[in-house]
Amino acid sequence: MRRTGVACDIPAHSYQYTFNPNPNWSSFYAPGSEICAYLQETAKTFGAMRFIKLLHEVVSCTWDDKVKKWVLSVRKVDSGEVFDDDADVLVVARGGLSNPSWPNIPGLRDFAGEVMHSAAWNNDYDFRNKRIGVIGNGSSAIQIVPSLQRVEGTQLSCFVRSKTWITNPFGDVVMEKLGLNPKELDFSLEQRQEFAQNPDKLFKFRKEIEVDGNTVHEVSFRDSELQRGGIVLFREAMQKRLALKPEIAEFLIPSFGIGCRRATPGPGYLEALSESNVDFITDKIAAITSKGVKLESGREISVDAIVCATGFQTSKGPPFAITGQGGLTLEERFTPFPEAYLSLTVDSFPNYFMMLGPNSAVGSGSLTSIIEAEGDYIVKCIRKLQKEDYATMAVRPERLRDWRDYCHEYFKNTVYTEKCNSWYKSEDGIGDRIIGLWPGSTLHAIEALRAPRWEDYEWESLDGPGANMLRWLGNGFSVTHVKTDEGQANGQKYQGDPAWYIEPRFVSVPLKQRPEEDDEFKMRPFSH
């Protein structure tokens, strides 16, 4: 599945891993096909594919407290075969935007034409010369509408009920600073070659983009200078881009602050709404008929296809059952709203972690940096479990309660709690809890996740209560000076390097004189 117009809506050079920079993005907002190819190349280059099982669907995950393992039921998609597997540690890395949310409109199943969701796209459907209804105006719709509007012979009916901020392209100031045209979003072959041949230039470009994204966090606070200035700037920009249809601008421009609902740059969206083959409809939908869309006003609009760009279910857990200690399911634990300590883990679910779980997204800055920080945190936890002979680790309930209270208090002064419908919020976008966003900036999250607070967890030894908790010290030997078996390949005499600690790559060299005044120590906190 690859829907029309799919692309990242933040700068591509920030939508990548820090350890695998790509000089070859064809556009400032890379298309989905390039992002997919980049991820495949990354997985192959760093050896991840040997661990990945494609076309395997998880049916359920159940904690077995007797053996201290997770038992998984897995279905092979191609054959339908279901088998069991087990794991010491369970990491669910599906993210929060993976379960499509279909609109609850009477008659949707009765429509005789084509119906698809933006997250369940039919690539075989031919949109040419079709009448198309698009429901929604979130991030997906903002990409879909310009793409479909340009298809030969199409007539679009855009059904919109929510207001939204359409911003200038993220990173436009950086582009101007670097001598690039913000209106020219494609990178020329010459520019890409220069990035590939001149790593310093690519690094400088990436650095400017990251700095730009990380220094606008203030905009998330109500009545901040950035928030006030942004409202004036983006209101004027939206009015200018919708000069041919000012009534659309009057409806779309919100009264809530920038960011309450996810702001989107949406290149071409407002311009597409102004085209003659696009109708902008704000009346509420009463029902779907076999031929089209019936409005509460009584008007019926005939369409050949309906595209539901209606987002995702963010107030629930994964679509498969996860059962922790005492038979408690994650769905029950996520009632009345999802929560996870540092966005990563939940009490009563030992050795269970999430990536991009509740409160993990950010309103500004790089989300991939958050993903890397979460991955590093989880690896540190796994290493501690392995090295120190712990059977389980589970966050203390009181620490999760502290996190919950911290989040709720933090968001009180932000635009995210203003009156708007947003996937950031509980209760399918209308609740009073912010469940989608980290309570702070990207840099704040990276720092918070850099070193686990082991005291926030409860631990169980492999040997049970009363066991010697230092048994992991072993027999006094290190594997680095244990001799290998005779005849082992490569002629290695020892299983490791008996003098590894003098290797330059492992030596931590202190700075001379007054290190606290060195620029390196001013770049980031070194508290732990």
C-alpha cells in the first residue's frame, strides 16, 4: 500500500537516522517511495534483515509469570498458519499512528463505488475521470487532495468539518539562509552530487535544519512571542493563498493556537482547494448512500469513490491482545487513557517496552532522534537484564503515577489543551489528557532518556527471592582472557582481547587544563 501523494511533511534531512545520513533525497519533503527505499537500505546495511520476519502477524502476547517470559501467538499471513513463540523481552514498535480510524457514518458499507482509507490504499484503482469524495483535512488529506486534483478528469468534493493551520514549509528560513529557494522544493542532481561529494556541506545543511526545528519549542506555549507572531504570519499567508476563494480561508483559519491540532505545511493544498475541479464542503455528512454522500442539509453529492482521510485510533493499544500480570490486558490498563512511563513501559507488564508509545511524539524537532533515544534506552535495559541475571524489570506504579501527574501539569500552559480535535488528545481527540506528545522538547526527551533511572523499576532475580544478587560476578574470570578451544577458526588464542582497554577507540581521554571551559562540554549536558 502506498497512497497517492505520500511524503514526509518535515525536511527529509531531519527524517532520517543520525547514523545513516542520506545525501540523495530528491526533495525537501521526500516522497514515500524514497523513504521506504532508505529504510530498506538501512536495514540491509546494518544487518537488521536477519532478525525481521515479514508477513508475520502477531495475534496475541501473554505474560507467563511462572517462566518469566512472553508467549506470542503469530500467524503467517501467506499460509494462515498460527504458531507460538516466546521472548524474554517484548518490544512493540508499531507507533501510535498505525490503526486506521474509519468514520462512523451510517451507510458507509452500502456505497456501491470504491471506498478506501488513506492508510489502506488501493493502488489498483484508476482515479482518472472520476468523481471523488475526500473526507477529512488532516495531514494525509492535505497531501492527497493536491495529488488527486491533478489527475486527468477528476472532480473532487472535499468534506471538511475542522479548522486547521496550514503553515509555511518547515525549514524555509534555513533554505533562505543557505541560499536556496523555499519555493523550489526539489533538489537538483547537481545539489545531490555536491552533498554526496562534500560531507561537510551536507553536515552543515543537516545541522541548520536540526537547529531550526529544535529552537521553536516556545511556540507550543500559549501567548508566547513565537505563538503570537506565528498566528499573524500564517493567517496572512493562508488568506493570500486562498485569495480566489476567501470563504474557504474564513472557514479554515482556526481560533485556537498553532499546534493545538498538528500544523502542516501542505505544499499545494490551499492552491488545490482554489481550483475549479474542487468543491469545498463544510456541511455535516448525514449518511452515505449507494451513490454518494448525503448531507444534513438534504443535498446529495454523487461520487464514484470515497477516500476516508480520517486518521488513526490513538486512544487504544495495538490491535492484538497484550496480557500482563494477573490477566490484566493492555486495553484495560489503557482505560480511561493510554499512559506509559517516559512513553516506554507500563506497570504490571514486566520486560515490556514500546517505541513511539503514548506521549512520545513531539510538536517540533526530529522524531527520528526520539526513536533512536528510545532504542538506546531499551538496549541499556536489556543489557542490564542480561548481565546482572535479572528475570524481570517492571516500572514502579508510583513512578508511572508521577509521570502522569508531571505530564498533566506540564501541558496546562500549552496550546495543546485548547479547544480543538486532535490525535494528541485522549478520547479519540476530544479528551482533556494529552496522550500523543512528549511533555517537553525533542532535546528534553533525548536528555531524559539518555540514562535509565534503575531505581524507578522493580526487579526480580532469575534465582528468586533471597538469592545472592551478585551471582552475576561469576567465577572471577573475564571472557576476554579465557582461551579459545583448540582448532577454532581465525587462530584466535583468547575469546576476547586481554588488553582491550588500551585500544585508542576505548580510551576516554580527559581534556587538559580546564575542561569545564572547553566548547565540547558546552554543547550538551554531561550530568550523567
